Amino acid sequence: RLEMRNFGVKVCVIEPGYFKTMITNVENLEKNFHASWKKLPEEIKTTYGESYLRDFVGMLKLLQKSYNSDLSLVTNCMEHALTSVHPRTRYSAGWDAKLLYLPISYLPSALSDAL
């Protein structure tokens, strides 16, 4: 963002929370993770353990319940950034981005890692 300023280009960062899209579709992600898991060498599978994959997919399924389906929150940020005379440097779309991820980004790394 700062590197582009010297060229007269203003860069705005849009930081959305979790939204229901094909990228976050748990069934697709689970299928891809299992396909990747099958291709891993046995040594890596042993190091991580089957429970790692199972727990990770379980976490995704839990997160899926809080996905926002209103993509207009993101597109409204994009529209404002593109059409505003004085666009903001950062945009946060979604309640989770505003109430969780943005405040956590200001915490010391050790504390945010623990959370």
C-alpha cells in the first residue's frame, strides 16, 4: 500500500470476515483437505496424526454456522473504496471483522496468538 503511494496510487485494504461463498464451502474444503492428506508421505501423516485433520474439519464446520451470507457488505466496501473522493485506508466487512478480527489485530502478538 505504501509502496504504491509514490506512484500516485491510493490502495485501500478490504478485510472481510467470514462470508458464505464457494471458497468457504465446507464440503469442498473437506474434500480438498482429504485429497491432499492422501497424497502426503506417511511420515508427515504420522507427525500430524489423523486427529489433526479431523479436528481441523470439525472447526471449519463449527465456523460455518457463523458465516455471513450478505455479500453486499463486502461489495458496498468495494464500491465506496472505488467511488469515494476520500476513500478510507481500511474497510472491515461483517460483524466478525469489526468485533473480533480488527480489535485482535491491535493486541500484542502473544495475546492474539493465545486467542
